[in-house]
Amino acid sequence: MKQSDRVKLGIFIVRNLLLYFLFFHAYLYFRGELDPFVLSAGFLLAVLLALGMNRLRLRLWAAFLAFLVAVFSLRLLFFLVFRVQSALSPGPHTDFLFFYFDRDFFPGLLPWMLVWLFNLLALRYPQFLRWEAGFDALLLLAVFWPQGNYRITFYPHPSLLAYAVFLFLMLAITLMVLVRTGAQMQSHRAAVRSAASFFWVFIPLLLLVLLFVLGRYNQGMVRQGSGLMKPTLFRFDFSQYVRLESEIEMSDDLVLLLRKQGPAERILLRRYILSGYDGKRGFYHIPAGQKGWKDLPVTVPDSPEDFQDPGHLSRRKVSQEYFFVNFDPTSLIGMNYPIRVAPLTNWNSSSFLRIYRVISQVSDASPEELATAAHSPASAHRLTPEELEVYTEHGGNERIRELAEKIVGPAVPGQLDQLGRVLRIHDYLKSNYYYSLMPGLAADGDQLSHFLYTSKKGYCSYFAFSMALLCRSLGIPARVAVGFYVDPDTAVLNFYEVRAYQAHAWVEVYFGEYGWIEFDPSSQVIAPGEEDTIRFGFDFETFARLLEEILENQHSLEERLAEQIEVEHRVRLLGGELVRGLKMAARLWYFLLPALYLLVIALLKSLPLLRALLAASRRVKVKQLFASTRITLEGLGLRASGEQSVLEYAQRIEEGRPLRFSPWARAYLQAVFAERFEPDDLKRAMECRRQFLSSLHRCFSLPRRILGFLSPVRLTGGRMR
């Protein structure tokens, strides 16, 4: 096979891979209804029809009619076969064959037609290849545009979406290279036009796709893990901003193992405290230090660290050890209230990303004690005015306040204490609402009001948001906590398995000297019709394997002291910074990839200047500087013909332009062919180059020169006669 034939075959294959990529992702919208085998067979048939009609040299309108005749004739043929099957074996299984065929046939007709048309145009009109990349980018935009509002349905993880679009980009660049290679075999000028068309048509359209479509996922929440978990590119962690989704899915991915020692009636492992509230974005985490805000740390320290014990009444110490399997290893999780955090040594070939111990003060205050808290005169445990303002902010929602007053009844002094009001709100939500993974979409966009007044069903975030706001509207300090709920009855040797679907949200209410007390208002009653959708099993095999590994190595679980980990600390800090940099790069890849693409072009075009700077020979310096000049002129569209000499080329581009290129070209020829090239000659050559650059700047604006420099039309300076 000749080289030109191999290039044409490569172009044909890559083109159709790009088309099948778009075709397949369009199918993903209907994957539960359409048959991928039938659709793929139709794709192949459309390609074969394009090849056949190109060989027959049919006019475009005649080819279109022939395509329709061929496709519907094939449908008729299948129907005749189905009729024979129905006659031989009557019954529902053959009667439905007609329906099944048309179910896939008519939705696939339009994409099959596009595949056929693109192939026929590419085979018949070579110049179409210069524009097809742009059309593919528009189709990519059309296919991916509905994947917005932070809902990715194509893939279970946003990084897979990034890899898929990256594959599309690589295939498109490969197609560009093949098209340019094929054009160079026919005409150098055609090759330049082909590459320029790719740059000016495809790259801007692709950037639009990346910026306005894929960028919508950067800060979004993926519908996975109770609406609280978000898959990052590397690990699971919580979103600091819990959103109320209209529908969520749950994952049973193993997140961590917990070992607990000490009393606790319920186990709520807190990751974040959502203290702030805004009517538009809901509850959100206020980082420590922001506007003087004080909060518990959210990352694991590098060495054991003690936190001030606020001295809350009726608290007992509970020790916890966390063994991270699939979770951000810097994340700090602990029961309320952590007073000591100590990272533990990890063994070689460990299955765990991070191991650490937390000592918490957990409340065991009785209802009678909490009932007296609101009337306590102790000032040491009172909130500051700034904290009270934050923890009672409810957006001025009068409808929420009216509902709260309706729930707790009229405010009669001495009749109902703070605990009584909190419990009435808690019991009201727990008794009058259903737990649901499909709360529905509010017509006006107000998901919380839709939950409270219309649908009356939702998942944990709906209940926690509602209770916190209802309490706040009555002046009761409340906040939302997010983390994991662990059933105390699931312990095996004091170990608990924690999975993604256990991600949970609850409410913490402030009770003076007793501190923040946890309330979980989520209903235990599943919404009608959803009883069979919320079931997860227990992976005993994995749990047993990990538990055995911990028990075999528990002798090495020692606190890592600061003096023991100084060197490792520095290395890990460097590695942590590297990982964070990779995460940032991965999240911003749709900016970085185009930037890297342009950087590579800039570096390639700057190589002659670098060689000239490092050259010891005067002749080599001039040759490399002239090569850089040629690259600049080619980028500006002043292309040279293979039959022209250097002086002929210089004189041609000077026609009608005030360019001083001929003196610089003569200096270059002197450096190449003269027997001697002295320092004075180099000095005159540099002056000619300076005058040329000055005239070039007058002829072409700065934006035009920058675009020309970044254009991939010519990346290296070739030789001229």
C-alpha cells in the first residue's frame, strides 16, 4: 500500500472514530430504551453506503434519495423476515419484533444520516476535512450541553467525563496531523491551509465547549452518595455546600473502618459544620479564621494535637480510630466534641490511606438537664453576639417562622422551655414527612419550601435544613452538621464498616453549659413506592479481610510524634503539595490543556532563537535568527514557494508593503555562502534584522503578530535556496 493510501485510510478510520464517539454519547441519553448493537450496526451500514455511493459517483441529491431507499428497503426486508417468523412461530415473542425494530430504527435514522453525509462529503470533497473538525466540535457541544446543572448521567464520576473529552481532543489532533500529512503530499500550500483551518475553526469551538459546558461541573455536586458525598478525582469527601437535589442516587462504596471505645448511644461522625446560611445557597461551611470566625479544624494535624476542652457538662470521653479506605486522607472526622487528634503510624503495604485516633467529649446529658440549660446564668458558655447572630440567621423567612410557631404553639412564658420547642419541631418533621431519594423538583426552584409544604418527602439534608431553620426562626441557635451515621448495633469487635450511603446530615442545637446537642429529625418511614430502592448489603468478605489486617498490625499503631516524623513530614508536605497541584490541574484541565497546547507551539517556534542565543559561531547565529524570521512570516500568512529563492521570496513579500526584508535576506545569504564572515559582517546583519523587525511591527498590529506566532502553520524553519 502506498504511503498516500495509508494516510487516506488513517484519516478515514480516525474520522469515523470521532463520529462514533459522538454517536455513542448521543445513545447514552437513551441507553435504557435503545439497543446499542442495532444502532452500531446502522452506523456501520451508513459508512458502507457512503463508500459505495462515492464509488458510483452519484450526485449529492441522487445519493441522498438512494440512501433513504436503501435504508427503508432494509426495513422492509426485516419486516418480511419477521412476518415469516410470525407465521412459523406465532406468539408475543415474534409479534413484538416489529415494535422492537422500529423502536431503534426511527431514533437512529437522523444520526445515521449525519454519519452517511459526513463520510460522503469527506470522500468526495477533500476540502470538507478542513471544516469537519469544527462541525464535530459543534456536535460535541450539542451532545454534552444537557449534562448541566451539576448532573452527570453519562458517567458515574466526573473524571471519566474529562478522560472521554480528552480522548476526543487527541483523536481530533491526530486527524489534523493526518490531514496535513496527506495535503503535503499534494501541495505545500494546501497543507498550510489545512492546518490553519483546524486552528481557526476547531480550537475556538473546542474551547467554547470546554469553558461553557465542562466548566459547569467544576464546583458542582455529583448525584452520588445521599446527596452529601462528592467523588473527587482521587478520593471521596463531602461537599462543603450541601445542595438540595430533586433526585439522588446512593453508592455502597466502602469509605472507612471505625473502631470505637467508650459509651455512646448513637454514633454520628461529624466532618463539617455548616454554620452559615444564605437564602440563595443554603447552609454552608464558614472556614476558621474567615472574618475572625472560630471553628474546629477540618484537617488531620501532622502530629498529635490537643484542643481546648470547653468544659461542657455531662460529657464522657470516647476514643475512636479511623482507618481510611476511600476518603481524602487529610479529612478530620470525629464525634462531638474532639479534644485530641493523633495520627498513627501505618504499616507497609497497608490497605488504608490514613490512620488516626480521636478523643472526643460526647454528651450524655439527660432531658431533665437540658430542660434547665436555657435558664442557666452561666456566662462562660454563652455565645457571643456575633455567634448568636450567625446561628439564628434564617433569611428573614416569615413563612418558616409561622410554621415554627404553629408547631410549638403560642409562646407562653414558663410553659415550654427550649428543649420542649426543639423536640416538638424534631418530632413534627419525623412524624409528618417521608424519607425519599426522589423529593421532586420545585416549580419555583425553592426546594425547601417544596419539601415542607408540598411533597413532604426528602432525604436527610431536607430534614436537617428544615429543623435548623425552624429553630433559628424562634431564636434558638442551631446549625447543620454533615458526616456519617453509624448504627451502634453493627459492631464487630468494636469495629464498624462505614460506606458512602451512610453519609448523613443532622442538626446541632446549643444548650449553654451542655454545649451543642445533636438531633436527627430524618424520618425512618420510606416514601410509598420507594421501599425497594434503598437496600444495601453487608460485604462481609471485604470487612473480614481488612479487620484481619488491622488485628495483625495493631501492635504498630503508635502515635507519630513530631520529632520522629520531621524528615517524613517534609517529604509528605512536598507530596501533598504535588497531589494538590495535580488535583487543581485535573479540575482545571479544560484551561490547562489548551494552554499547554499553545505553550508547546510557542516553545517549538522559539527554538531557533534559543539556538541563536547559545551559538558560538557567527554563521550559525545568523542562520538560526533567519529561521525564526521565516517562522514569523509564515505565521502571518506570508508563505514561501518551494521554487523561490530567498531573494525572490523577499522581493515578493515586499511588494505593496513597507517591509525591509531584502537587506536581511542578503545578510543571511552572506552568512551561508561567503568565504569569510567577520564580526563586522555580523554587526551589519544584526542591524538589517533590527530594521526588518521595526518595519514588521509597523505593517502588522501586535494582536496579529501574537496570533501568527501561536498559529501551528509552521513550527520549524526549513531551508531555502
